[in-house]
Amino acid sequence: MSAEIEMYTGPRCIYCDRAKKLLNQKGLVFKELDINQNPKLKDEMLIRTGGKKTIPQIFINKKSIGGFDELYSLELIGDLDKILGT
């Protein structure tokens, strides 16, 4: 079973691009939620993150892991694969 990955993104966001690149390099499928194309998603993101406004905001199996810095840190220490079950 693969992990469910959701990522709130927006336009001209280099950290969103970096997060997508990392996930794509790992061959992972993720759902991109563009808060610019659907402003209601921003409200949803704020609720799910407890008020965090920065993008990206990444969720794995419904659990918030934070943004790109947190995603990359998990990858560096080898915990991302553990969380993903890979």
C-alpha cells in the first residue's frame, strides 16, 4: 500500500517546485492542491495546519509534515521512506 501524499501549493513557489521534484524523483504519486486556483483550499490548509500560511504544506497519510525544509530533512536522515512505508 502506498502512502497518501497531499501538497498545498501556489504560483511562483520555488519551495513547492523543489518538493514536487523530490517526490517525483522518488517516483511518488501525490495530490497537488493549488490554493491559487481554488481559494477555498487556503482556508482548508489553514485549518489542517493549525494556521500555517506558508506553502508548500505537505501531508502524508493525513498527517502534516510541514513544508519543503521538513520534507528534505526527513529525506536526509532516512525517515521519509519510513513514513512512506517504502
